Amino acid sequence: MVCVNCQRTIADGSNYCCICGAKQPEAASAQYVPPIVERKKLVRSINDRKIAGVCAGIADYFDIDPTIVRVIWLLATLIPGPNIIAYIVLWIVLPEGYTGAVRTPAATSS
């Protein structure tokens, strides 16, 4: 803990600074520590892939069903444009990784 007056380190939970004698605020002893939230990464799915895992990775990143992303991508390939090239580029660029709930062999053998 750091004294609010002299900026020196004092014992945690101290009401007064042992160096300058300044009263420490109540909130200083119980500081708020925000929870650590892991950022999602865009990866190709290893555990839920049909061709390359790109659609499942995109679906996991945006928290939607992979089937919806696959249908949208299929419909998008019917429209002229660089859709297939974009899929191939994502296939090459995105790293592989696990998405969603990882299935263990014990959970799938029931």
C-alpha cells in the first residue's frame, strides 16, 4: 500500500502512515481490482471444422451458431465477388485453435 501524502510504501491495511503520520482513506485499504477477462482471439477451429474451420472460428468469435455462419458464407459465394478468395486468405492467415467447449474423449464416449 502507498501513502496518499508522502507516496512511500506502508503496510497493507494501515490507517495511518508510519513515516509522515497522515491518515489513510478507508478506500485505500480495500482497492477495487477489476476481474481479468481474457480477450477472444479469431482462430480456425480445430474441434468443429468442416473444411478448414474458418466458419466455426468466426462463429465462436462472435458467439453465434456455426451453422448460421456456414449458410451465410454459402449464400455469399453465390454472389459474384472475392468470397472464395477471402475464405482461402483466412484459411492461410488465421492460426489454428480450439473453439467453444472442448470435447474430451471421455465426454464423447457416452
